[in-house]
Amino acid sequence: MTTPGATADGQAASIVVQDATKIIEGVTVLDGVSFTARPGRVTAFLGPNGAGKSTTLRAILGIDHLTSGHTTIGGRPFGDHRQPVRVVGALLTPDAAHPRRTARGHLTVVATSNGLPRASVGRALDLAGIVPIAEVPVGKMSLGMRQRLGLATALIGDPAVVILDEPHNGLDAAAIRWLRVVLRALADAGRTVLLSSHLMSEIEVISDDVVIISEGRIRVASTMEEFLTAAPSDPERMPLEERYLSVVGEL
Amino acid sequence: MTFAWRSELLKIATVRGQWVSALLATAAIPVISFLVVSTGGLGSGESSTRGAATGTLAGLLAFGAWSATIAAGEYAQGTMVTSLTTVPRRLTLYGAKLSATATVAGAGALLSAIIAWLVVLGVRAPGPYGLGDPASLASVLLAIVTVAVIGVSVGLITRSPSAAIALVVVALLLPKAASGLLGGLQPWIIGASPDTVVTELIGGGHLAADQTFPAGALAAALSMVGVALVVAAGGAVAFLRRDG
């Protein structure tokens, strides 16, 4: 069992993105992106479509190359961790499981790849509330069920860090509430949660910190409380959606 | 590596299309051998072992096509993201894919060769042509594992199952089909092709001089393996450059 908020070797499991720049065919997708997501906190990673959120998350997970800069989890690149599933649980897309494989089969493959005990599969199915459909092929599941399976995949290794890209897509009201409880519990247990979403009402409720990216640049990196307070002289809180849109310029 | 290898084996075992395809590929050699031998297609001077290997090309094509979908299918289905985040060390993941596919292909080839040999014995008594050397059927295993390694690697390079299958099939069939275009290279290329290597190692296949590897059967087998290693290295480079 990993100590909450720490990697298997005891390193504090902050996510650090340092001066990340990515240029694709002459287009700067990420431009000196730097921020830190800390243990014990839910960090919302917000931005318009195409702002660079998913690219940043993929870079943290070593899936996309950076042109310059670096990312670390618990002090080292993601790929250097010996049991990555115990360090980081990631949900990048609800379509990351083979459509002909059952939910149990998918989770068994993931557990086996990191030497996790078979019992972890049952725990993950139970945690995500998908025990009744454990033997259903992924291709026959609704989007919401595939999201739950993706969350089960992310949480199967009891990781110190959880990275979720648009986890609310396809979830119904009950599942959104369930996710809120789960993510809050993870952060309260000392884990690092980095969350990308367009569901502002939910993000406002659940997040401790906020990072906003637009056109490949970080526009805001602060606590949620500070961000929602428009100015030190004006203690009145603004809704996240208004504050966010004022920053990204879509009002 | 062991965990990743087991995981790759489980990937095959938990998708019905994958293990059924491997089973069908395993059946290819015995079925073809049975058809050839039972219809009198085997020369009167050829051994039972040679008869058991007559379906080798079908087995190579079947396992080649199957292996081509192993890595390419992950890109097509979008599941490579899961593989990359659960086994982020690229060479470990690649090695696990290669070794798991080779394990299944090797086991299938071994089973295939044994069944084919027993089938031929059941259909045709050894008689004056003899049993041949059953141990030489290991060449079938070697050839199929080699083609499986090439299939996985080509799949990783193309990222497209259909393109990978087409390339593997063309690589297996084109040299003989276009032998006239190969000029002086013909015996070197055809002689080192998996189907011919099996024939050379088993013997009794009546290969023409321009289809026989000039440096001998063992050198032909080594060349075949060498080509597979080069393709595998190409797959590793492609994987590291694009997904590394």
C-alpha cells in the first residue's frame, strides 16, 4: 500500500511542470507552462478547447514529447517509477479499453502489468460501482460506464497521484456526486489530484487550487479561494464561471 | 518485464478475436498438410516430416497476419494510451509485446507441427519414403516465431492493422511471385524467406538452385532471423521516436 501523497519510495508526490514548451510544425502549443499540483489538494486544470490542457497532461504522463522543459511526479519523470500504477492513476479518455474486453478483463490486464494482486481488480470494480457489469464487453457500455471503468483503472493501484482529463463527460448526476466524494476523499487522504474539466459548477465545489491555461500559456495559478475573490479590496466571491471567462476572454 | 509480459499474454487471452485467430492459425498447418497428403499431393519419395510441413506457408501467413494486429490494433482501438501509462518504459513494453506474441506463436507452431505430423502419419503410412527427421519440424517453430516478431514490429511501425497485415503478406509472398525481378539476388532473398528456410532445413523439398540459399540452410536460417531482428530494431526506433 502506498502512503497517501507519496510514491512507493516515500517521495512527496507533487506534480511539477517546469517551463514546458511544445512546438508542433511551427505552432507553439505549450509556451513555458509551469505549475505545481500538491499532495492533499484537488487542483483544477482549466482552459478552453485547444488551450493545451490535454497536451500538458499527456506530457506529464510521458505520452507526448516536450520541445523543452520537463515534468516530474514525486521528483522524477513518470517513466522512471518502478510501479507506475501505484504512483499515478490516469484517466485521459473513456475509450482506453479494448471494446471486446470485459471490464474485469481490462482491469486484470492493468493489474498484472504492475504486479498488483488480483484482489485489486475486485476493489476497483467495487469502488467504481461497476461490479454488476464486470463481465460486459466495454464496447457495449454507455459513455458513463466507460468513464467509471476509466476511473477504476486510474484508482486500481491506490496511487499517490490521480490525473483525470474530463472525467465528468457522460456521467449522470449520481455519478458526478459519486466522483466528487471520491476525489475529495482522495485529496483528504493526502493524494494529489489534478483534474481537467469544463463543468465549472463542479470544479468550484471540489477544487482547492486552480490553474488556467489559454493559448498554451498559464494565465492563473492560485488557490481557488484567492481566484474567486476578485480583488483584495473586494472580499465578495464571484462564481468560478464568471471569473474563468473573464480570464480566458470569452465574455 | 515479467509483469508486462504476463499482461500482454492476458491481452491476447481476454479478447476472443485474438485467441480464436491464434487457434485458427495453429490449425492452418495440420489442415493444409492433411489436404495435401490425403489427396496424393505429396511426392512418393518425400518423408512424413516433409508432408507435415507442406502447410507451412499457410501457417506463416496466418500467424503473420495475427501478429500484425497485436500492436497495430492497440493504436486502432485507442488502447495504446493505457499501455503507455501502465508500462511507461517503452522498451519494456515493446519487449513484452514481442516476447508474448512470440510465446503464443511459438506454442501454436509447436502444437501445429506435432498435430500435422500425427495427421500425416494417420493418413499415410511411412512406407519406403520414411518418417524423416521429426526434430527438423523445429524449423517451423523458428520460422513462425520469426514472422510473428516481424508482424508485431511492422504493426508498431505502421500503426494500422490492415497496412501491417498487407505488408507481412506481401513480404511472405512477393519474393517468389516476383522472383524474375530479383536477378542475382534471387537465391539470397528467396532462400532466406521463412517458407524456403523450413523446406531447406527439413530437406526433401526439391528446391531449384535459384531458390536455395547459396551459403547453406543454417546460414539461410540465420539470415531470416537477422532480418527479423533488423525489423524489430526498426520497430523499437519508431516506438521510441513517436511515443518515447
